[in-house]
Amino acid sequence: MRITLSFATTADGYLDDRSNRRLMISTPEDWAEVLRLRARQDAILVGAETLRRDNPALLLHNPDARLRRMTDGLRPDLTKVTVTRSGRLDPAMKFFTEGDADRYVFSERELPAIEPFATVISSHGPLTAAFVVTELERRGIGSLLVEGGAEVLRMFLDAGLADVVRQAVNPALHLGEAQGGAQFLFEPPKEAWCTTENLGGMEVLTAVLHPDTRKEDLVWLTRATQEAFRCTPCDSCYCVGAVIVLRDGRTFTGYTHETSPTHHAEQEALAKALAAGAGADLHGAAIYSSMEPCSKRSSEPESCTQLILRYGFARVVFAAYEPDCFVQCQGAQQLREAGVDVRVYPELAQAVRKANAHLER
Ligand SMILES: NC(=O)c1ccc[n+]([C@@H]2O[C@H](COP(=O)([O-])OP(=O)(O)OC[C@H]3O[C@@H](n4cnc5c(N)ncnc54)[C@H](OP(=O)(O)O)[C@@H]3O)[C@@H](O)[C@H]2O)c1
């Protein structure tokens, strides 16, 4: 999933003032660009406090963008998402009542009062950005716009789950501590690729924290999905293929049960890398797997997720989430929570289904 954080602040970093009315920080030119940015996303997320204070509808106003979504078989408005611990959400909020959109409320616990108005997804424990991203991605969301407020912006940024940050600053607006509400100060990291522009007086910084690696990823992931067809189908396993790509360009492939009836594809590729003396070079490497790496094993001492973490892989790329057929896999979530860059390309999932057609019978 590509994740963009977008927000507007005063010159002193405030997202809002302390009054009850909504403070308009953006100029019309900037706001028009924000709406264009929204139109390119699958989903939009704001924190529960923003819903309570501003009651935003979070709609797509552009008729062309709405039509495009409908032509793609989607509902016309962006999927709306919020997060809450308290569950203090009023079903009369525009989040629930306006627009034709799917709605997800992420919460640490069940929220029966909200269930008639939105899909409630409970983490049954601390709610992390990794959990939100993984669960949205499982439901087909490929791009997410996080529009604030400060707490949710921090939640995604601190978890390393922001690919692009768009910060629009109105230099003419100063609030000071007495008047300022939620504050969010963003300093792009040195390695970010930054551009600036002026939109009707707003100073807009776009910082790319993680470049889009789709093109290269699809090449290696296609190779991984092809490896899966070398596996002999059996009733108790998925046929999976994997490719490890080291930073120096060396690659190692593997497929399920290639050398042992208990080995997964990732283990087979890993064993080849270790046999070639590349153990130390696995740190920072990428592993491409046709399916989400497993998070639980009974026939091996470590899951593939544990192995990936132990050897210090920086990136994990796969095409299909593991279905809840044998176990409930939490590989992607656990990897993201450990800071690994996880990318999923469902456009290659068809090949994964084909390699595993024996399990659908
Ligand atoms: N200028 C802009 O671009 C912009 C954009 C958006 C918002 N804003 C402003 O930002 C202000 C709100 O910012 P804020 O930082 O106070 O609040 P916020 O980020 O909008 O929402 C915070 C709330 O989200 C929930 N939450 C956050 N992290 C969570 C987690 N890990 N697990 C579960 N729930 C979690 C909690 O809801 P519960 O309290 O329900 O538990 C928390 O109180 C408003 O004044 C709004 O106007 C400005």
C-alpha cells in the first residue's frame, strides 16, 4: 500500500485553533490540490478527535473521479476510515451519514453501537498503524490518505508507515500557544526526496520518504510466482515461490518442499543464500514471496516471519495474503510492526491462485 500523509498548518505548526469552529488554514488553490490528491486514493483516514471536532464528510467532490471509481466497480466515494480507543463516535456524524462509501472504524475492542453504521475492525489489543494498514490491504485498499489530526499523523510517521508527506504551511497565520490547538511539526529526514511549491500563498512541501519501487518489485515478484509452479501440489500446503535479492544484486530462489517436505519457499531460498556464504549480506536484503510469509509453524522451529526478522531483511514483497485456510497468518502485520518495509501487489495474485488451484477443489 502507498500511504500519504497530508495536512495544513499555521506558520507555527498548528493544525487548528482552540475555538469550536473549524479553522480554514488552506488557500483555495491549496484546497483544490488536496481534493485532487484525495481523488487519486482508495481510502481516507482521520482520527476520532478530528471527527468529533470538525465533523468532516470526507467526500470526493469531483464528478469525474466519482465516475472513474464506479467504472472500476468501486463505490463513488473514498473508503472512509477512522481509529478510536474510547469508541466515542456519534452515528449522526457526517462520517457515517454522508456519501456513498465503505466505512471502517478501527478500535481496540468491539463497538456494537457502531456496527450498524460501519464495519468495526477490532485489534483486541493495542491498535497499531501496522494493523490498520494490513487489515485495509486485506480488504483491497491499495492507497491511503491520512489527513490528521496530530495523533494519527504521528502514529503512521513513527511506525515508518508514511511513503509521502504533504505539508502545506500558511505563513500568514500565527496562532501562538494560547490560541493553538493540535500541533504537528514535521522535519523531513535527510534521505527524503523533497519538492516545494507555492499554491496561492501556501508553502507546500512534498517529501517522498519511500520511493515507489513498483516496477522493480513486479519483476522479482513475477519470478517468485513462477517458482511456485515448480512445487508438487499437496493437500496440506500452499505452493509458494520465493526470490531473495541481496543489495549487491545476487539472487537466490526457492519453492515449497524443494529439498525437504517441511520447508517453505522462503526457507529454501534462505538455505541457498547461507550455503553460498551470503549470511551476513542478508541484512538489508529483500525477499519476494508469492504468498505472505507464515507467522506460525508446528513442523519447524521458526516461522518464515521469524527467520526474516532474525536475518535482518529490510523488505518483504508478496502478491497474496495467506487465506485463513490452515492458520490465521499475521506475517505482514508482525513484519511491519518490526519496521520491515512490506509491499503487496495483488495484481499478481491470480498466478498465486492458479498455483494453488488444488486447494480450491
Ligand atoms: N489542518 C489540518 O490539515 C487538519 C487535518 C485533520 C485534523 N486537524 C485538526 O486536528 C485536531 C485533532 O487532532 P488530534 O491529534 O487531537 O486528534 P486526531 O489525531 O484527529 O485523533 C486522535 C484520536 O484518534 C484515536 N486514536 C489515535 N491513535 C489511536 C490508536 N493507536 N489506537 C486507537 N485509537 C487511536 C483516539 O480516539 P478516541 O479519543 O476516540 O479514543 C484519539 O483520541 C482537530 O482540531 C482537527 O481540526 C487538522
